[in-house]
Amino acid sequence: MTAVLSILARLAPYLIAAVLGASAMHYVEAPRYGAEIAKEVAAHAQDLAAANDTTQRALQAAVAWKQKRDEDVAALDAKYTKERNDAKVENDALRAAVADGSLRLRFAVSSCTSGAGSGGNVSDAASAAGMDHGSAWAELDGGATNKLFGITERGDREITKLRAAQDYIRTVCVVQPGS
């Protein structure tokens, strides 16, 4: 044990000098390390602020894009709803005019035979009655007229749906954010 104490006694001044030197070095270097740490903290804060700004701009652009798409959809809906309603009003007016006799539906025919077993060809009689260019004309009865209006309304409605879908695809679906 005395050997250990004798070694420690010889090393004590060196150990004390090392501890004092390290302490002094800490106090000398601490302000420089503090400045470096503050510089890194400031750089990190700037990076975070830049990332936040970029994210905010991207979010605002996405929201604006979504609002524009919503406006486009609303405009298309209003356009085609009006078109559909206008077509319905027009078809209803035509149907009413045919029903009250103020409008007649006639078709030019090249030949026509009378129904109910009379067996006669009426194209010559119709031609002689002064029809345009010698053509015979046939007039639709009420049931056929209603069927024709129904077919026309369904056709118009489906064509309107198709045009609305095409406009939707051209206006809303094809456009991407940032374009």
C-alpha cells in the first residue's frame, strides 16, 4: 500500500495540473462552443422556417386548386342542369301543342298502305291531294306521338349526360395541381 501511495504522491502534481488545465480549457473554450451551438440552432431554425413556408405554399396551392375544381364542377352542373330543364320545357311545350292540335307531326313517306284491311295504296291519293313534290305524308296518332316524345326526351337526356361527362373529364379530371 505504501508503494501505491508513493506513486500517487509523485503523480499528484501532474493530476492536479491536468484537472486544472481541463477546467481552464473548458472556461476558455465554452464561449466558442456556445457560439457554435447558437449558430447551429439558428441554422436549424432557418431550415425549419423554410420547410414550413414551402409546406404552407404547397397547402395553399392545393386548396386553391381544389376550390377551382369545385367551382368548375358547380359551373358544369349549373350549365347542364339548365340545358336539361330547358329541353324539358321545350319538349313539354311541343307535346302540349301536338295534344291540343296546334302542331301536327307529319312524315314524308314514299309509299303508304291503308290499315284495317282496305288494302288500297294511298300514296297516289295523297300525292293528288297537293302534298309537297308529290310526296305522301303520314301523321302520327296520339300513342305514337307520345312514344316519339319519350324516345326524344330520353335521347336528349343521354346526349346531355354524355356531353356533361366529356366536359367534366376535360375540365376537372385532366387538370393536375400546379398546371
